[in-house]
Amino acid sequence: MDLFLQYQAYCEAAGLAAAAFTTFRRVMKSVFKHHLRMRDRGDFGQCDVCHRLRKRIRNATSKASKALSVRLYSQHLLQQWSDRQFYWNHRTSSRNYFAQTLHFSKKLSGSDIASSIITVIQDGMDQAKLRLPKWGYAKLSKAATKLYRPATHLVASWVHGYRLFLYVSDEDLKKNSETQIECLCLSLQDLFDQCSSMALTLHLQQDNCPREGKNRFVIGLMLLLQILGIYRFTSLGYLRTSHSHDDVDQVFGQIGRLLMGKTCQSANEMIALLEDCIQQGQPSEKSGRIRGSVATTNKLDQVSCWKKYVGQMGVTFKGLRHVHYMRFSCWLLSRNEGTMENDNDHELPFMDS
């Protein structure tokens, strides 16, 4: 129905006669039946803006008010689509960096700022699918169903073009910003051990959640990576609330299907089960693949005190609620005239959001 309303608005703006809903639905099914599948209504939370505008469209009393609501709704969808395109551009650049630049030489990695980029998307999986023990398809007694089953934590850190890292931890390990920073640093450390060189830019894409990624500790770490000279530019991206599900959530869907009907009693057994599942059908590779990326599974038992480490800067960030993109770079200013220089100048960190 949302697509049909947008189709009607397009026809009206172009001065064309719109087809009936039954005709639109029949043509759409014949064209998109192999490409699109509508998700269930209760899979994810609904966006407040989408809900309010759709309600205004349904309850519109005039054609003008309905057209205005449809236009506002289309603008909202276009804005969240533009956010996704921004992330997809970074993802493509990261894959090209690992596919081409990294295999030639270290000099080429710094020759082009636009293409020398590493993109990481990081998120946590729904804990409802990770409760232990898992009994598969076995029939359980009523007493067994009443048992408390602790939920393990699974964090995916996907370095696009390099590797998909899956970190599994026990229930007592906090799922906060320190865990997110630990997973990111472990992934970057593995990358550095294999490649011994880093790109000029690091882009981190995370969920729009203040508890995990959109807070001063994760943002402060990205600022530190730029100040310490590990990366010349760092940036963070957040999709809009209730529109933040992307390729990493498709990874979680694949993991959920891999675990469906399986039996495991602990987090270590779950890791072994995941490793066996992702390696099935690919005996020639050292690691299996999920969504076309080489995947590795690791157990996360402890987390460093990243809050104390990052908090030493004394930098705070306010007004992050409506920020969808942040970038840290360095301006080189001369000592005398304040003009931009290249040699032996003061380096001042600069944030653009």
C-alpha cells in the first residue's frame, strides 16, 4: 500500500493516469516476486514518523491533505534511503580497498584518500534466539519449559572486504559501549596482524542506540584514533531510528537459521556449532562464509576498562540525538598566519557532524 500511494503521487505529479490498486498489485507481484519479500508485521519496531504519516494518509478528509501527507512520507523515506546510500558507498570503497589497493603495495594505500578507507559495521544480535541450553526439535516437558535459560551475547563486527568477526560472550558480560569498543579493537588488531598497514580512513557504522554505540565513549575512541595518528580521518554513521536494519541484520537472520533445530548447552558449544555450520559445503576454505564474507567465531570472556581510558581526554559530546554522521579530521595551521600548511605545523583536531 505504501508503494501504491507513492505511485499515485508520482502519476499525479507527472500528469499521468494512475492504474487501479488491483492492477498495480498484479504487476508488482509478477515483477518483484523473485526480488522482494515483505517482512512480517511484528518483526521489528515501527518508526514513529512513518506511523504518524501513514495514519494521516488514511484519515485524510481531502485530496490536498492526503497529497501533502504522501509527499511528507515520501520525503522521509527518501531521507533514510539517502543515509543507506551513504553507508553503501563507504562499504563499496572498503571492499575495493581490500580487493585492489591492499594487494599491491603499502605506497598505494596512501596515494588516494578517497579510496583508502576501511568500513566496519557492528551490531548485536537479538538475545531471544541465543538462549541456552538449546534442545533442538526435542519435545520438552512442562517443567523443562519453565526453566530459566540465560541468553548469550553475540556481536558481529564486519570489516567489509576483509572478514566477518562473530564474538560470543556469556550472559554476565555487560552489553555496553566497552564491549563494542573491545570487539572493534580486536577486529582491527587482527587486520593489522595480517596486513601490517592501515588505510587512511576508518568509518564505523552502528545502530542508533546510545547504550552501545552512539555515546561519548565510542565517539571518543574514534577521536583518539585520529589524534594518535593511527588514522588520518575517522567517521561514524548512524541510520535513523527504526530504519537501522541493514546487511548485518541479514547476517543475524542467517545465524538464526543455522542454529534452528540444533542442540548446544554452553557458549563454547554454540561457537563450535557456528564454526561447523559456516564451514559446511566449503571444505576447500579455511573458514566458512556468511553472506559472501569469510567468517570467524571467537569467545569473548573479558573486556578492558575502555571507559577510563577514553575518559582521560575529558571531552564530552552533546546533542547526539539528531546526529546521523560524524567525522574527525585534522587541519594543519601555520604558526604565523593561520594558513594551511603541510610541514611542521600545529595539528588541530576538527569534528564535522
